[in-house]
Amino acid sequence: NDQVIVMAATNRADILDHALTRPGRFDRQVVVPLPDIKGRAEILKVHIQKIKTGPNVNLERIARGTPMFSGAELEALINEAAIGASMAEKDFVEMADLEEARDKVKWGRAKKSRVVDENDRKITAYHEAGHAIIQYLLEEADPLHKVSIIPRGPMGGATFALPEKDRMFYTKKYCMAELQVCFGGRIAEEMFCNDVDSGASSDIKQATSIAKEMVRIWGMSNELGPINYDEKSDGEGYYFGGHTYSEKTSEIIDIEIKKLIDEAYLKASEILQSNKDKIDVLAMALMKYETLDVSEVETILNGGVLDKPTVSDLLNAEQKKIEQENHKAPQKRKDEPLSPQEAADEEPPVE
């Protein structure tokens, strides 16, 4: 009369047949969530044991910058960092390799060899400068980490934040700050390039999604109050023109979403209008250096000068290296016959 315990795992518990999960079957469920910041640091410590690391590696900082990463993604991050360090002929993995690996796993490979039109590069620089200034100035938003105009994945550039903690809840102030950050790029383009383009499409999509969640799910609309209007979460069916609520309510939802978007857009515009000189200086620095971390952004905004090579310096150094390699005389094999001139040069002098 031995007891048999059957265990199973799935990442799609929502589509399991209810016959499997009723009492007497798989009736005890253990939810294994994505690791928190402490868990991510411990997972990174396990996987990083197999590679050599430099003295500046800070796993806690990497754990902060990888919210919602699974254990498999963290392992991939370590592997990518090791590959990157090997390709750069380094003796060990440095912090820069880990940060580049994190960005690659999350957003895609940096396309440094991609040729970008100079006007597009300028637009991208002002776009990312707009994001970065608002991210840097707003206390309610996550702290700025770095900003880059190097294309990565589908993006022409990116502004990266470094959350101080894993967020279980989103306050209305935080959401409004995120909306303002989303619109910073589009507003900066309007201010300095006298036009707008399709590059802000992902920002607009993200802002729209946040505003919809605030109004329909999180009860952050004064007009509608704390009522859930999320059609996906209930099984009540559709009654009023394809909705579980009336057309009048649908109109109010649209108005409230637009009201949040307009408010965030106006506040972001006011911030950038009062910091036009900072946007201009930061965009020019991005054109010169392409990538800036938060300390470098602070130096530039405070009128300082960066002590690092510009993009032109790096390109000139690379070109010089290629020219030196091309001018090197090829090594002659020992068994290769000498040319007549070389043979004459080899003859000993006549005494």
C-alpha cells in the first residue's frame, strides 16, 4: 500500500485542464516566482564561479539592474559577459562586460557597425537627451543609469534606468513620472529638430499602456473611481457593444486616459523648456561619445569636461592600427627562393 507522489512543473498553469488540478490530482500548487534582488544576486554568484572576474565586478549592482530576469536569463548574462571579454582578448570579465551582457540579453546586441545618417544621429541624440534629462531630474522616477545613441535591437538609442528596488506596487506619482519620461524624447525632437518622427512609437505605446492600466485596472482616475474595467480579467461576457460596461462609461475611460497623457506631456514639456541648455549640451556630448553613464551625465550638466576618447578619436586610432598592419612587410618562408636583388644583397662583400 505504498504512497506515490507525482510532481510536475509548468510555466503555463493558466491553460491546464481543471481535471488535473482538482483535489486528489495535482491538488497542491507551489508557485515559484521570478527571483527578487537578493535571489538574483545569489544566482549570479553561482554562475559566475566558472569564470575569472576583475576587482571592479559588483554583482549587487547587476542584480539591481535585472528586475524580472529569470535564472536562465541570469545564466545567459554571465555567458555573454564571458564571450564578450574573450572577444576583447581580456584576461578576466570586468563590470563593463557584465553591463553590456545585461543590455544585450534584455534589449538586443549593440549594432556598432551600423552606418547611421548624420541627421538621424542628431535626432536620436536629442531624443535620448530628452529622456535622460527627465529621468535624471524626477525624484519619483527610477534613477538614471546611462544613455546611449548606439542602435540596439529595434531601437536607435536607449536611456537606461537602474531601479533601487524591486517594485511590488506602482504609485500614481511613479506612474506619472514614467509617463513623463516616455514623452521626453518626442518633446525634445519637437524643440530642437522642428519635426517629429516614428522613432517615438515604442515610447507612445508604453505610455498608452501605462495610462490604460492606471484608469481601467488600478483605479487611479478621479472620475471613475476604484472600479475594475479590465475586460480580460473577468468572465462575465460582453453586454454593451462588445464591452462589460456601457458606451458612456467607455467614453469616460477614453477621456480619462487622454487626460493623463495630456497632463504628463504638459509637465514633461515644462521640465524640458526650463532645461533647454542642458538638453543641447547633453545631445552634443552624445554625438561625441555615443554612450554616457550617470556620473558622466552629471559632469557634463555641471559644465565639466570628460577625460575619455571621443568616437572620432577611437575611429582614428583604429584606422591608424589598420594602416600600420597593412604596411608591415610579409614574412618570407625559409624555403622560398630569394629574388635577384635579395640574392645580391645577401652576397658577402669582396675583399
